[in-house]
Amino acid sequence: MSNGNDNTSGQGQGKGSRGKVYALAGITGIFLVACVIGTAFYSYSNGDNTSSEDGQTSTSTKVVQDICQTTDYQETCINSLSGAGKASNTNELIRKGFQVAMDQIREAISKSSVVKDLTKDPMAKQAVDVCEALLNSSIDDLQMSFERLGSFDMTRLGQYTADLHVWLSGAYTFQESCIDAFENTTGDAGEKMKDILRTSRELTSNALAMVTEMSSIVGSLNISRIGRRLMDDGVHPRNGGLPDWVVKKVGRKLLAATPRNVNPDAVVAKDGSGQYRTIGDALKTVPPKNAKTFVIYVKAGVYAEKVLVDKKMTNVMMIGDGPKKTIVTGSQNFVDGIQTSATGTFSK
């Protein structure tokens, strides 16, 4: 298995280095991404070169109103963009929009902490932790999106709208996962979290509606053919069932490596014959934001541990002595008082 912002453990590409479904939790930020892209597109297609502040403000206001007409929650749509302020150009509007989004996410995290402090149910407290993790990841994802869209390129609009569809679908899924985490808990923590996320859920619906509308406009103007990335995962038999981007990132030789022909960066052995006795200890040696593939060889044995490969541990690859020799078992279950999202033996 391998980890990086190009995660190879069943995780796709998109969204910059990851391209994943992970503009998480249906957060305001993604809604604003869709809006500011729509604003840029509107200004471009109408040849709007107004330089005065009043002209820019008027245009931005009209664009927001026009975009929000396509949504189910129009009032929420307009209110969420009020923090974008007066922008002298599209790039400034984008920057302000992203900042407002991240500020709102931080506010949601703060409110969720209050919910955690008030609840007495241990499972509800864990559920809040799940939600906080999703929100923090949303800030990271929004920042990556901001960096990618900072230099807006109209010739890539088709690719942007396609990516937004993917991200927003994931955003909705993770938002629902946050709420689902409160099932079978006591007290009103779940209802409070639903209330905190009410606007976020409306914004998710709005964003999907806007991106759909944007895609329709792009298609009608034939812009979608300019620079659009094919939605092909690039999986070919010659790659052993792996996407092309994985092969290019890691290399065919390393993907075909065995313990005998690879020089690992760390060796794990339960019997003490390696550098580390646990996988967790080996992972601690991975440099933050590692640029090259970091190979961890896990020798034969049964490792009773939960392995967490966090988002700072990039380009990590693990090899073992075979599925019946190198065994990792976390043995954590919901019935033992562990949230389902935290029961995975390997998680990120």
C-alpha cells in the first residue's frame, strides 16, 4: 500500500495532488468555490472590464443573485456570499470568498467543541471528534483548492467544473457521515450538531445545483472541450490494475518490489530483528510532506495495532512477506465503544 497526496490505497486522483472526494463535510468553503468560479466565468463571458469600484460591486452583486436563482436555498446562498465584500477584480473576490469560507469552518469547529463539552455520552463525544476531524480536513482541502484556483485559467473551466462535481459529491457524503456518527448515542448532541451543520447542508445542495448549471453553460459555449481532462482513471492491464498516475508516481520497479530486491527506509519486525517493533513507530520516522517514496518493510508476524497514516505522511509505501505471513489486526469494533469510522485497521 502507498500513501501520499496521491494516495494509492484505493483513493483516486483529483483535487490537486489528491483529487479526491475530500472537500469534506459539505462545508461552506466548497459552496464559495463554486460561486467564485461562476463569478469569474460570468465576467469573462460578458466581457466585463469595469474598473470602478461601484461597477465591480454591482457586477458581483448581480452575478451572486443570478447564480443563487438556480439553488433551492436562495437566502442562504446570498447570505453566505455577503462576507466576500467589495472586490476590485475576480481574483480578489476569490481570495475573500475562500477566507470567509475558512473562517466559517473554524467557527463550526468551535461550536462543535462546545457540544462535546456539554455531552456526557462517551460515544457522542467520539462522534464530535469525527466531525471535528472532517471540518479540519475541509480547511486543508479548501486551502489546496485556493492555491490551485489562485491563478484562474478560463481554458481549464471544463476541468474545474468536473472536479467540483466530484468534490461536492464527497462533501455531501462526509457531511452525512458526521451526522450518522451520532446514531445510538444519548442526549441532544446529535440534534445540536445537525443544527450547526444545517446551513452547511443547504450550501452543499446549493453548490451542486450551481455546478450543474455552470456545466450546462460551459457545454453550450463549447468551452468544455478546451483543456478538459478526460474522466478516465487510466487503468490498463499492463499496470497490473493500477491507474497510470500511480505507476508514474511510484515507478513500475518499486511497485513490483519484493523484500529481497528493495532497499527499505525502515524495517519493522515484531521479534526485534528490525529497526522497529511496531508499524506505528516506523511511521513516526516519515519526514513531513515527504517528496520521495518512503518504503517500510514489515516482516512476517501478527501486529495487533491500529495503523494511522495521517495526511502529513506523504508518499508512504509498505511491503510485507505476504498476506498470510504479515498480518495486521486492529480488533476494534463499535460494540466495544469505538466509533465505526475509527475501527479501520489502517486509516488516514
